[in-house]
Amino acid sequence: MKNDCLCVALALVGWLLLSSCSASRLQVADLLFHVSAEPNAITEVTPGMIDHVAIYLGGDSVIEAVGKGVVITPLDSLFRQDGYYLAGRTSTNKKTTIARSLTFLGRAYDYLYLPDNEEIYCSELVQCSYVDKKGNLLFSTIPMSFHDNTGNITSYWRDFYARHGMDVPEGEPGTNPAELSQRDNVKLLGRLKHEGGKYIIMR
């Protein structure tokens, strides 16, 4: 009896370990959050180490807002960057969301992270694209943060905006990728990997 119980217990542990390491596939409109290998100006003023987000279009493509603007990028190029990507999923009208995101193709990148202009940054692309079945935006804006965990605006952002003759837009409506990853309607699925020619999510 003891041996039987031990076998059952070991089998259960093995199943739990296997389940915890199980893999799943990306789905259209999944969010891909970049986890930076090193701290930077963005991670110093936002939660965690996430500094970018892209939208999975399907196949081998993502759409993202980067320095050269809103572009479609090969998925495999993400693996050439430092750090890694986490996949997230939310309940969205996929067809409408993807269609909305594609309307921003070619827009210039918003280096100043300002609301209500023609330029757009990575998490703003997500915020403006994702809708529910009724066409309502899934993600509201939040007050922008350029301060560290002591509550002080960092010297990087003070100097950055001073060079543009501007005050730091602290508290202006906006988004950031790290905070988006923590929304209640986003489920983080695991780390994106490229194995055997397939893109998988390791839980």
C-alpha cells in the first residue's frame, strides 16, 4: 500500500512539473512584452523591467511602434534582441483590433510620449487598437509617470524634455508597456521561445 501511494504521489509530482513547463502556441492579437536585460530610462520610471510591447499579427509578423515608426516586423527578429519577450493575452475582438492597428502603419514614433498628436508610441498603439465586441476600447489611459520609486522625476527625463524646451509631461494621460502587462484584463502566459522552427510560449 505504501509503495502504491508513493507511486501515485510521484506521478502527481511529475504531472505537476510537466504542466508547469507546458507549452502553448501564439494566437493572433496576443501581446508581446519585452523584458529588458538591463535597467534603462523607461524601466527606471515604470514597474518591473518591461520596456516595449508589440502586437502579434499571425504567422511570422508583429506590428509595433519603434524608432522608425509603426512597422510590421518579422517575429524572428525579436529573438535577436537582448532580454526576452513575455506573451500576454486579453479578450478582444481580434479582427477589429488587428484592422485598427494596421491603420496606424507608417505613423511616426512619438519620442515625446504626448497625447492627442499624430505620432504614436508602442503602448499607445495597443491602447488605441484593442477593442471589445462592442467596439469599446479595452485599455483606458493612466497618468504618465516619469518619476522613480522615490517620487522624483529622474534627471534623464528632466534633461530630455529640457532639450525640447518642454516641461516633463508628468501626469498627462498615456500608457506604458509595463503597466499594461499588469492590467486585470491581461493574462501573462509565459516566455516566448523559438524552437524547431515553431514559436511557442513556455509556461
